[in-house]
Amino acid sequence: MNDAKRTLRSAMRGVRDALDPAVRAAAHLAMGDALGRLLARHAWVGVYGAGPSEVDPMGFVRAFLARGGRVSYARVAGSELAWHAFPGGPQLLPDEWLVPGYRGLREPPASAPAHARDALTAIVVPGLAFAPSGVRLGQGGGYYDRALAGYAGLKVGLAYGAQLVPDLPRASHDVLMDLIVSA
């Protein structure tokens, strides 16, 4: 299964990287709106700082914060993900607060106070590919699978339409998404 996943990861990175910037921008707007409707009743949501070709949840984050919601960002801490609440405030934007972290990803500063994952009522998750069954193909490090194991809140995959595939291999440790938002 590892060889099959490795091959799929390479192919799906190529698909995602090849998307036209205009398509990406339109998808970010559409998915931000969809996430806003989906998570309107949630008070505290976990998100990620997008890599160069990943779906960027920043539009959703800004709107969610403007409505009074709280947002926490994932940060790689050793072999685990830590969750750090965005401190907010009228003079600070999330994209200004995030710093280059693990593999160049935008993450909270290591000095930001961490909190328990279970304080979050929903977590928005990146991936290379998603299947309708909720199976997610990540980057291969297992960070989100470990972080989401036993999590009772809503798990939402975020993907471009080109990242949706009919089926994906699933290992016993792979955590299923409850919903997938795509455009």
C-alpha cells in the first residue's frame, strides 16, 4: 500500500500544482463561502496555513473572525500537531501572524500558547486527494491522522475539484473526514 500511496501522492501533487491561478482563486472564494455556511454555528475552528498550491482557507478565516468566531492554527511540533489560537485584534491579520515553519508551511509562532485539540468544535484539513467515502490522502507524514485520532468534532476536508477521486487506499490509521468541501 505504501508504494500505491507514494505514486498517488506524486500524481496528485502534479494535478494540484498544474491548476490555473484563476481557477484556484475562484475555488478559494467558493470554498470560503461554503465553509462559512457549514461552520456558522461553530465557535472555535482549527485550520492550517496553506502551502504554495494547497487550498487556502484564509478567506474563510477572515470572515469567521469578523463574525466573532475563534480560529486556531496547526503547527508541527516534533511528530505531532499542536494547536495555537490566533490572538486576533484589529491590528493583526492571521496571514501577518503566521511564520514559515515545518517545510516552509505557514504556522503559528512557536512562542504562541498551545491548547488542547478538543477545545475545537471543527477542524479543517488539507490533503492531496479525497474520496467520497471520506478517505483522505495526505502528504505521508501522518500528522493529521495522529492529530485527529479519537477526535469527536467535525472533520472537514478542503480540496479543489480536481483532487476528488472515486476511491483511495486506506490504512487502519487513516482517519476519515466527516465532510469534504470542494470547488
